[in-house]
Amino acid sequence: MNYISEKVPPVREDRLKACNAFGGSCCELARKGKKGCLNGVKRTFAQTQGCQLNLSLAILNTIRNAVIVVHGPIGCGGGSLSMAGVNKGFQKLRDPNAKGVIWLNTNLDDNDVVNGGEEKLRQAVLYAEREFRPEAIIVVNSCVPAIIGDDIDSILEDLQKQVNAKIVPVHCEGFKTKIMASAYDSVYHGILRNLVGRPEEEEKVVYEDELEVIKEKYRKSRTVNILNVSSMSRQDEEELIRLVKALGLEVRIYPCYASPDDFAYVGEAALNVSICATHDDYFVEHIKEKYGIPFVLRSIPIGIKNTNQWIMDIASFFGLEEKANKLIEVETKELKEALEPFKEQLKGKRVFLGGGEIRILSTAELLQSMGMEVIGLKGYHYDRFAEPLLDMIENNENIVFNVATGQPFEQANLLNRLKPDLYIGHIGTNGYTAKQGFPIFPLFGQSSIYMGYQGAYEIVRKIARVLRNPSFNRNFVGNSKLPYRDEWYEQNPFTYIDDSAAL
Amino acid sequence: MSKFIDRPRYVCALGGAIGTLKNLHRTIPILHAAAGCGGNISNALNYASGYLGSGYCAGQALSSSNVYEQEIVFGGEERLYEQVENTIKIMDGDLYFIVSGCMVEMIGDDIKSVAKRFQDRDITLLAADTGGFHGNFFKGYDIVLSTLFREFTVKTEVKNEKLINLWGIVPVQDVFWKGNLKNLKQLIEDLGYEVNTFFGEDETLDNLKNAGSAVLNVVVSDTAGIEPARVFEEVHGVPYISVPFPIGPHGTREFLTKIAERLGIEKAFADKMIKKHQARYFSYIERIADVYNDLDLQRYAIIVGDSSYAQALARFLSDDLGWIPELVVITDILTDEQKEIVRERFTNFESGLKPKVVFDTDTSSVKRHFRDVWPNNNGSRYYNSFSPAFILGSSFEKDLADELKVPHLSVTYPISNRVVMDRAYAAYDGAIRLTEDIFSALVANR
């Protein structure tokens, strides 16, 4: 894979044939996915979702010592308002002096739509440099400048000569893709082109001493980069670091909550370890191409099976299988004993999961291992990375799968039919699901642990707690109403998915 | 020419339109926009506004045409038609309202003509161009209200002499809007009038529909809602007055007196009512006469927020609470003419104080303005420091408060560190609530 010479990365509809509209069984999904006939499916009724700019900001807002410039009308990136004050706390877990997210919006108005917004972008970048002296100024481009033809790359190239901060253009215009996850490629594209790699002269002067060079080489051969995601917590990271260190390896964490200058050293590791293929494939493929660093991409360390596999994938690269086996054995034994007391309460409970394809499938596997029954899944999109995880799910021929970014109307209808005992969901739609009365546990959280063995225990422990008293949500039944007509619940939940244009 | 903004405290006109519509009873907004517009805006409306929640039909439930490259190239009107058609089938509401995002306006989609194609249906469907680049949240509020007054409110020659309409308290942007509307409504009801606020408790679309029979419109703002008031006057022949948002006895007395005068209410009657409210106010406030004076709880203050709150808070601190507001930073995007009107509000405090008032949209600037009004201690042994002090602003001001080591209360948008339901700061009751909140912050660590 090599798109790095391009200014703009391809979108995922094209690169991965990803789809975001489907309703049917897991089997049918896997079959159609393999045949590649999900691409191009659309909805004739749709609800709003996020765009790749929103999701790009989810990652970029975590970057320390950076200023984000949103080039667009005043609303673009406004979702960051919801992070006002909150995000600083998360950054501080990595650096006590962190300042929290600082963003500027170029405030394009009627006049700029006619005359172009280039001058405002220039002013914003210069202000960012002058006022904050950041390591990087990250410019995210929205729909409007793309249409009016602002040439942001040339402007920023020109500005780079005047400012010390590294300027990182991120092309994430919302209208270009239905697949929000294209954002990950847009962000990594900007990082790869502008932050990764050390300046040449620096490489020459460091480690002149021969012994130091050897030591450094050894260190590098034992170092892995773990690629985190913005929906993870610091505790998740700590758990993964603990597990990898137990193999005798060194760990560095990218990209979330890193500082821009840290990316210079991405190439100085033996292996890139992803926890989510949806998040990282673009990045690890390119790093492999550029630095020859191999990667592990197969599984997410959620649930026992997947965590074991994740550890084993790393270990086998370094020839540490024996050590890994021991670690897995000790960890799983202790964990299984700890989980045992919850089994009786959870056994047979019917659960529906909604969110990112990788997370829902791995979490579903964990819940099945606890004796819970998975009755339905909703993936925000679907592509080939979900296939191996889908195979891991028992009884998958009987599980309904809805591919939908948000689209709570389809889900409301489905849940009304399926009546699960528990709903595990992505932020954004949980409020509406609550009004249907179902007990809810959030699929992820930036303040809780979900990953590794510790995470598996925490997920189970918390679900057990949620189910002990679901009164809060249940009370909404009869007291709150969703905006759908009664007739909607009688229709097929996938009525508005139109596959006539499918490729 | 407008400029970039450092951490803007508002989303775009489309956001204002959605924020306004989502808080109207049984109203279904239909977005004709790119897929991310609604999602992005929902985060700002919900999590940055005291955890307002998704509402009846907003958040991720918002109906949206989600236009992509194909529509941008070939036009999106047919996609919108299909979306409206299906929205009506699925969504249960009394009013459907199409609002547009930047992209579809730039390619020239005519949403009003699409709306016209539904004329013969048994539904009410309106449309307004609300592309984000037209302005910020306040602009969206104005556009939606103007459209509703022009096209939804029924024209009538029959006036109800005891009915008035009140707006200008902008939902979401005033995080305490619902409680504030309730407080102001109750005050005017005490004068013997019925009041439509459209967004208040127990109000429905009928309040909006029947608003044309009112005898007066009260716009509780110097800037927001003025344009809709002009539209209202033009279409329905109902005049308006603009009154500043009141917090506390001084501001509220002026508020009531102005309205009473305009309505021709006998002065003695209005005064009697003011006296009654004031007595109640002091029956509570006198409780803190002890602690205020035992612990010397007078404070210097910095106020940061929109023009409505800025003047109301400054006046309350200055004339009611007896504090020293030194700096007021107004973060709205205003015209020079609007700035003059707003500036006037800070010139007649009874205390004689004249806080420095600056108009600046940039969050980082607050600190710079503070340094201007309060010079640093240049190593001198005796320094008249800015202490003890308090900051009233948004969640953004927490950083400044931490830096100056002073307490802080989030009262202006964005508010992500408080949960707000029917709490209100308007008028007499609101001032009691605000006093509780401010002084609770002061005694929290005793």
C-alpha cells in the first residue's frame, strides 16, 4: 500500500469496499461481503450520523501540544465543544502539564463562499503559532473549502516556511465518504506525510559510540508500538502495556494522546501492534512499506479468546511463544475463577450489541463465553476485517446483523421485536434505546477498562451490576416516547435499505 | 470582514436551527445536508449544554438526507424529496421543518420548491435556508423563528388584549432557557397577562399558531430575536419591545417597569407586585447577611459570555450582590451597531461601577484583557492584587480560574461540567438560585 505521495487518501468505499447499509443474518452478511456485493447499498430514509471530520477530531483532539485549525464555517468541529474541559483530564493522565484541546475555526461566511477562505486560514495558522507555540498545527479541511476550491496544501506549504510548528493538513471533507472510518486514514495520512520520521541530520549525530549503537539496535529489536484508539482509556493502555511487558518487550503508545514530535520515532520499533484493524490498517501498511516494520493486526484484546490471540500474535513474532503460553495460562486461570460467580446471573440473558464492527464482535464473543445469548448485532460499517471475528461467534447463522452508522430508527424497530435483556451500545444512540426501557451498558468508555484480562473482568462485573437494577431505563416506558409512528414498528426494520444500486 | 475564532462558543446557523426546532413540541426537523452536520451539531447541543439530551427527534434520530459526492455533483433535490416522503411515513410529529446545510445551498438546491411539492398532503411542512456559513447559532434561531412567524402563526384581526409573546431567550445557547422562560412568564402572568414563550413548559405548537392575537411581543435580548420581531410586526401587526435579560431585583424591576409601561398597566399595581417579589427575595438573601459579612465574601469578578448574560450578570453582581465586576468579555459576533446598544447596558449601574467591557470572540483573549485591566505585581512588597475573586463564564473559563486560583461557576455556554434541568437564573427566583450556586462554590471547601 502506498498512497503517501497523494495529497488525499482514498475513501474506504473504494479502498476496502466497506458498506454501511445491510440487514439480515450474519451468514448472509459474510457471504455477501466476500462476494463484494454490499458496496453501493443506500438508504431511502436516513438519520444523521457523523462525518469523517467529526471522527478525525476524535483522534486529533487527543494530541498534546498541538492546535487544531478547522477550516470551515463556524459549526464545523463544533462537536469539540462537548469536550470543553473534559479532554484535558485525559491528556493529563499522560502529561500533567497538558493544556487540553485548543482549536480554532476559520469561520467561513457568505462572503468567503464567494471569494475564498484562504486568507482566513492563513491568519488562523499564524495566530496559532504566535499565541500557543505548539509542536504542530493540524489543519482539518471541511466540505465548504473543498467546494470553493481553497488550495489548502499550497497555502500550508507556503506557511510552513514562516512557522516553527509542523503543519499537518488533514483532508477529511465530510461529503466525500459514507464510511466515517475513512477518518482514520485521513488522520494517519496527515501524520505519515508530516510527522513520521526523523530529520536526516539528527540520525547521523546520535549514538556515535559503537556500543551505544548496538544497545540502541537491541532496544529497537525489543520495542513494539501499540496503536491505541481514542475510545480507549488510560487503564486500557496500562493493561496492554502490562501484558506486553510481561513478555519482556518494551512498549510505546501511538497515536492518541501522543505529542506531535513523538511520531518522529515511530520507525524505531520492531513491530507495530494494532488493537483494531478498522483503525490502523492504513497506518501499519504504510509504515511497513516505508520502514519495513511488520505488524500485527488480527484481533482486538477484548474477551479472553481475543486477548490470548493478541498476545500470541505478538509473542510468535519475537519467538516468545513459550513465555506467552505461560502468561496466558496463569492469567486465564485466575480470570476464569474470578468470572465463575457471575455466570449464574448472566446465563441465558439475551443481548444485543451496537457499535464498531470489531468491538461488538469481540465483546459478543466474551459474553457468549459467559453463557449469555447474543441475539443481534449492529455494526457501524462492515468490511473484510470483521470476517475472522464473525467466524468466532457461535450460532451466528441465527443472529441478526444490521449494518448502520447510527440509524436508531432501524434499531428501535429491531429491539422492539427482539426485546433483549441487555443492550450494549455506542455513545450517541444509548439515550434513545434507554427510552425503550432496556438495560444498557456502554460499549466503550474513556474512563473505564475494557481490554485485556482486567478489562474482561470489568465488563462482566459491570454488566452484572447494571442488570441488578435496570429501573432507571425501565421507568421511561410509558413516560417517554420515541419519534416514530406506531406503524413503523410493524414494518420490516430494513424497509428503507435499497440495494438496487449494489455493485 | 469576519475572522477566525479561537474556540467559538456557538455552532453554525444550521445548529441554531436544529437547536431551536428540537425544543419545539412535537416538531420534526428534516436536514438536507451532508451526513456529519447533524451528528456534529448534536454533540455540541447535548453535551455542551448542561447535558440537554437528544430530545424528542434530534440527536442521532435526526432525519437527514445525508448527501454525498453524487448529490453534490448532480443535485440533491430528488434525494430530499425521497427523504421527506419517508420521514412523514416514519416520524410522528405535528410540524415538519426542512433546514439546509452549506453544501446543498452552494450547489443551488431549492428546498422550498421541494417543500411545495408536499402542499396537498395532510401535514404542515416548512423550509428555511440555514446553511452554516450564514452565521452562528443565533442566526439560525432568528431564521427559524422568522419563518415560523411568517408561515405558521395564523393571521388574525382579533386581538386578545391580555396576551403577549415573549422570546429572545435562546434555547441551548442559554443553557438555562427553559427555567428562565418559566420565571419570566410567571412574572408577567402576575401582571394579569397570558404569555406565549413557545419553548416553555406545557406549551405546544398551538401557542405558536395562535401567537398572532397577542398585543405585544417582548424580546428579552438586545440582539437575538430582533429580526423575527420585525417580521412578526410586518406580518401580524404586533409591535415589540426589546428588554435586557434580567437577573436580580435591579434588573428585574427595570424589566417589569418597562413592560408594564408599555402595556399601560397602572404604576401602583406594578410597584405593588415588584414589592411583593422583592420581599420574598430578601427573605432568603438575608440568610447570607451573616456569612457574607463574617467571612468577607465580597469578590472581584470576571464575566465571560454572550451579551444577554454578560449585562445581566454584571448588573446583578454590581447592584444586587455588591461585588466588583472588573472585566466583562462578550463573546458574541455582533455588528458595530449592536455593540453600541449592548455597551449602553453597562453604563448605568447604581453602584457607579463601570467594568471594562470588551467584545472578543477568542477564548485565549480573556486572559490578555485581564492583564490589561489588572497589571502584574512588579516585585513590590505591597500589591493590590486581584483577590479575592470569582469568575462567571463557561466551562472554557475553568482554565483561567485554575490559573488565577479563583473559584468559577459555569453559567454561559458551553457548560459541560454541570447538569442543568429546570434551573433558572432569571428574575427574582433566578437570582436566589444564582446566589445559592455562587456562595456554595465559596463555602464548598470550608
